[in-house]
Amino acid sequence: MAETAKTSTNLLRGATGDWEVVIGLEVHAQVASNAKLFSGASTAFGAAPNSHVSLVDAAMPGMLPVINEACVAQAVRTGLGLKAAINNRSIFDRKNYFYPDLPQGYQISQFKNPIVGEGQIEIDVDGSSKTIGIERLHLEQDAGKSIHDQHPDYSYVDLNRSGVALMEIVSRPDLRSAKEAQAYVTKLRTILRYLGTCDGDMEKGNLRADVNVSVRKPGAALGTRCEIKNVNSIRFIGQAVEYEARRQIDIIEDGGTIHQETRLYDNAKGETRSMRSKEEAHDYRYFPDPDLLPLEFSQAFVDALKADLPELPDEKRQRFIASYGLSPYDASVLVAERENADYFEAVAKGRDGKTAANWVINELFGRLNKEGKTVATSPVSASQLGGIVDLIGAATISGKLAKDLFEIVWTEGGDPKAIVKARGMEQVTDMGAIEAAVDAIIAANPDKVAQVIAKPSMLGWFVGQVMKQSGGKANPQALNDLLKKKLGI
């Protein structure tokens, strides 16, 4: 396949010029609920096959679905978090198709009248902000799972997921690059996790995306789209978009035609492959489910949920910038996960926000990433890190000693203040105690003295030597002042 080069405007360059990629996403998010959408069966992950299946889930004759109010509330809360219109009246439909892991022969979903209407999400890519439209959010039940690798002659069906509540969140075709698609799913996942309406665990399949990709010449009508089903990794979403866009461009430039179809992404080969022709809505023969009345709730129900919403990432980011004086980048890093933002606020409370952010982002997050840990499993608590920041602010320890102290707390635990006192790590602010060391180093290095007088920026060499002899205890600012006085700078 011919390689295409990116241009600076998100266009892809082919043999016949520039092409625009148009992307829309249908994200399936499993509702955070202990029970399924229409039955009381458990949604717990990892149970033995077919152990969490009610008679409703198995489509036994005469078994009627009963809506789970908690799932309805979670969908409304998600809609509010997406700044979307909430429809106080919605309808459940039957989406008819046959597959072995769909025991009813249809999926209960929502078609023309979803529970949530239009909304939006703000994404940031390479320092630029963009608004992505949300077309709708509807509730539907998940299917079961077919297992093909346990016997060479048979496939097995596990219905534990059958009936699990999903929110399908459909974007407008507003995305124009793999980076934007990744940023959109990342932001959506963050919002869902802040709200507590979906845990966003993509490895377990609790958040997955159908990626619709088409290409066109800039300004032309929309091209024929292909849908890449069930992509369960943000990295794979980017790879799938890149490959599929190049594939379509190559076909069109070779004189071929894009056929609307459903494809799968093979992450081992880094390519998409055809699965089946793409169905249209009429192929599913949607009609209102006769076993379920229209879903109706009051505005008071919506208002009560809205009043209980947490502070969401965009609002928290702006507050961190305004209240703590953080850069937009640092604020974005800190609010990416709710537990990280909470940790930072605990460290920053009553302290300098920039110093706290620097230690959380650079020292703590860096070490957590290196060792595969999270804030929840961090050996250094927010209280302990706050204690280190206090010691820096009080000039009790230098920056170098602070890093040594962080290492001790990480590996051994303990109260930072007590550790500093017990190990004699306090910074020396009385420079008379190390003036002799300064005099000795100056006397022993006349060549360096001449160099620093000619080029004062070399003063750092003397600072390093004195800090080495003092075990890092000399106050850096006081030491700088003393050296400048001694050297006549």
C-alpha cells in the first residue's frame, strides 16, 4: 500500500493531491450498575460462564423486561455531563438480527426517540481546542459472547454479558484526524469516570468504539464510510483510522470505489479487514418494543441529578489555572484522572500551587509511571508529599535533599519532618559554618577563579563543589551570594 504524507492542516496527501479524513465515533460505554438493564442479574466481571444469567437474559418464553431505574439515572447524568438535551420521554425499540449470542433474536435499543439528544465535548489537540458535536446517547442491552477457541469443532456461548446496560454515545462526523479521534475518546472516558457512570476499562470491554471513516477531497461531499467495529484501545483507534484512510485513498486513486461495509481492526497486523456489508437502519426492522412502555420521567428527576453532579474536567482545569496559577498544560495533566486531581488538591491545600504541581507531575507521576503504579497504590501519600513541600517552602531542606527525602519516603515510609531531623538533613542557612569550605575551594582552584571572573555564568561550578562537600545542605541562594562576594562578581 502506498504511503501517504500528512500535511500541516490534518489533510492526507495522495498521488492526486490532498484528502480530508472524516471520522464519526459510536462509543459503547457499559453503565456502572450492579444489575443489568432489564433484569436483576449481576454485572460482575470474571464470573464462570453463564452464571449471571436470568430468565429474561436467556429469553425464556413469557419473561418480561423491567427497566432498571439506576441505569436510567446514569444515562441522564452522562447526558448532563455532555451538556446535552435530556428527553423526558423516550422509547425502547427492537433491533432485529440473528446471532447465536443474542438469544431473543433482537436487541432492545432506542432508535428514533433516545433518552439523550444533542450535546458536545471540547477536545485539545496540539494546543488547539475544538468542539465535537454529540448527536445522541441511547440506552441498549449488550449481547452475549461467542467463544471460538476452546474446541476445534464447536463454538460456545456465554450469556453473562447478555442484557448488560450500555450507553451508545454517537458523535457528529466532526473529527478530522487520528489524533482528534484519540483525543475525543480520551476526553469522553475522563468525563464518564468523573461522573462515575462508566469505569472506562477498555481491557474488559467496558468502553469500546465503532469508528466510522471516510475520505473526500476538501470541500467535496461526504464520501462512502466504512465502520471499524469494537476497537477497544485508544492507541488502536488511532492506528485503525490511519490505516483505513490510507486504504480508501489508495483505492479511489487507483480508480476503484469504496463500498459501505463493516470492518475489523487486526492490531497484530496493523490493518483493517472486511467483515460484512454495512447494514442500514431498515435492515434491522426497528419497531417499538411491545413489552416496554415509553420511558417517562419528570424534570424534577433531572434537576435532582444535575444538582448532584461533580465538578467536571473542563471546570476543574479552569479552576486550577485560576486558583493555583498553573499553566494550561499542567492543569490538563492533573485533571486527566479524577483521583490524580484529588491527590494534587490535597498536596496543594494551604501551599504554593506551582510547587505542589511540579512535585506531583514530575516526581510522583514520573515514579508511578516508571513502576507501573497509580495514585491509589502510591507509596507516598498526599500528606507525606505535602510535608516535603512544606520543608522546601520553609527552606529546611534544599531541592536536592528534597529528592533524597522523597526517595526515603517512597522506599521506607515515615513522616518527612521526622526523617529530616533524625538524619540531620536540615539545610544550613548560617553560611559561616561552610565559609571555610568556600575559602578552601577558591584557594585550590585559581584557574577556575579566573574563568568565573571572566565569565560569571560559570559560578555554578563552585556552587556544585561546595554543595558536594556540604552533602547538599548549603542553602543555594545564600551560597550564591557568598561566592559572589568572595569572588568579587
